[in-house]
Amino acid sequence: PELKDLNSSMTTPEIGGEIEALRKDCASYTEKLERIKSATNHVTPEEKEKVCREQQLSRREWRRRKRMATELLDAILEGYPKSKKQFFEEVGIETDEDHGVVLPATV
């Protein structure tokens, strides 16, 4: 068992290389942390709250407009002889679903 442990353990030069690589990583992380700490573009809680409120209003408006459009189109389609898909193609309507667009989640 001891021979197996010795054969699988790292040599002194390998350990030195590993330590040097870790020191470089540590230095780069320290430098990154300092850049983050010294950044002057931090967002204040008030600014974040304002953006969150604006997003909430936009989400509400998006849902309201989408609901209105759906109700209007459903009313038109009641008396329309063709399918919804055919109607959309003829009129040139593109939906959120056609483009994979989804309502952003609440922050």
C-alpha cells in the first residue's frame, strides 16, 4: 500500500508548479475583487427599486395589451371561416410564441 501511495503522489517539481498556478489564480481573483470594490458604477437601492417598479409596470402593460389583442382576435375569429393560423398568416400577425418571446420573470 505504501508503494502505491508513493507512486501516485506528486513530485516536488509538480507540487511547485501546482502552487505557482494557484498563486496566479489567487492573484487574478484578488485583482478582480479590487476592481469590483473600487468600481464607481454601483447601483443604489433606490435605483434598483426604480428599475424594478418600471419592469413591473411594463410586465403589467404587456399582459394587458396581450389579453386585449387575444380577445379582439378571438372575436374576429368567431365568424371567420378559416383557422386561426391561416388568419394570422393572411393578416401578417406575428405572436410572441412565434419568436420564442416570454414575459420576463419578476425580480
